[in-house]
Amino acid sequence: MRKTVTHSAPEPATASRRRARDTAPDLGPDRAPRPAELGVLQRTVGNAAVTRRLQRQADPDVREEARRNAADPTAHGEWSTFREMMAQAGFPDHITDTAWQLVLGGIAEQGRLNDEAMTRFSIRQEQRDHRASNSWYQELVKVVGDYLGIDTPTMALWSGGREVSDYALAKGHTPLESTPFGGVADKLTLISDWKLKTPMWNVLSKAFVSHARGPVHIFLRAYDPESVLIAQEVPQLRVIMALHPAVKLVWHPVYAASDGRLMEVTKNLELASDASYSTRDECVQVLYDYLRLLHDPANAHSQRAHADMSARLAANGNPQ
């Protein structure tokens, strides 16, 4: 990075830096350092020491690729792209540098947390909570939290495919992916294993929802009671609603027509440009009724939504 680039051959240290390096505490090979610890280490003895500290981590559950990226952040192939997009979005350089290190550090740490979640917990939400306990991602939110606000009157949440986010944005609402930082992160690959980065989005979504101060429009193309939307975001919104009466939930059942265009389902089971409901149950009922009764099996754009609904109804012992 501009001020924290890791060099293969570090510059000669001053006497004081050498003394600091020699006396720097060993945090132990089995515990991953927290971002704050790395910050102190970096300011004291330089980025080379941070690299050595990360490379000593013997956790076999973290991908070697993720460890390399965390140890040398500027060597990641998307660093230049991230830096340019952050600059275009108006981020100060120091926020850009810190956020990038925290993102890559979080990815390197996530593998261990994912495995712990599966071995320690059997309830899905408890597993999700443990994955989202990643201290790097928690620190990331502290750094970029102010850049997760909305620039439209209303916030949008969604479920059922990335195109639903674009649909919500086109309707004049702001989803997480259209916030300053969310928009940057959404355009990056970061690492091929999505399980290492999905918890970052869960942490970001929690911070995003906390910005709600008015109506929140929820676009539902698929319904899963254990999804992040239903199990995490909506309950958090209900807490916020108790503090801010202007926050209310507006539900939209969304269906992809045969031409791929997203439409909303009215109470008469017709497709329209807008159909909103004040409760989740009304929205889900209308969506399920349309999928059960009027879905065209030849419509590939909604096959998955129909299959998910059918499987859920069958699992609950409901006839279709």
C-alpha cells in the first residue's frame, strides 16, 4: 500500500526499531492476531514483522492463498482495482489501506471459524453467529460503517438472486450493494471460496440495517425462514423500529416473468409494477399462491423459486 507496502528486502532498521523488533511479544503460534495487535506491531517494527507474524500461523484450516494475501495485501491481484474504486467513491487513503488489510485478514481467519461453527453448533443461526464473530470483519465495520448509509429516502433488503438487488435500486431504494463500501466490495472476487467471504457480508448487512430511519422495502423472490434476511436482518429491524417509529417494513412479492422481467404479485394474483404488503405473511402467501397456481413450468427464470417453494411445502407436509 502507499504507506504500508511489504518489500521482499526491508529497509535497514534504526537501532530503536531493531530493539523493538527483538523485544516484540510473541503472541503464540496458535492464536491469530487481532487487527489492533497487528497495527501496533506494524507501527513499531514495520510491515515485514507483520508478514512474519502472519506466516507463523499454523492453522491448517485456512487456505494457503488466503494466508499469502493477508501477509502481503498489496500482492493481491485486486488491490489496484480496490484502491481505484475506493478513490472514486470518495474514501480517504488511510480508510482504503486499513479496510483492505482487514478484508484479507478476515478471509484468512474465516476458515477456522467456519470449521468451529460446524463442530460446536447444530443450530443454523448459532453457526452463522459464530462465523460472523470474525474479529477482522468486526473491525472492518468500525472503519467503514459510516460508508454503509443510504443516499435515497428508503432502504432495500432482498432475497432470491442478485438481480433482485438491481430491481430494488431501479425502484428508487438503496440495497447494501449500492452503498459506497458495499458497491466496491460487490465488484470484487477477493477469493474463489465464497464461504470465506459470505460472513463478511453478514457482518456488513447487520451494520447496514442499523442505519434504517424510515421505511425499509423488502423484495422477496424466494422465502427461506433461515436466510440472513429473515433470521437476522428482519429481527434486527424490529428492534430498530422500537427506537425509531418512522421505520416500518414494506414487503414486495417478486416474480420473474417468462421474459426475465421482475414483476410484483397483487392480491388478485396478477403481475404488476408495484404491489406492497404490510406483513411478511401476506407477502409470502401471495407469492406462494402465484407460484403454486400460475407458475409456467416452461418459465426458466422462475424455476428455482418454484422448486424452493415446492420443497419447503413438501417438507412441512403441505399439499401442493
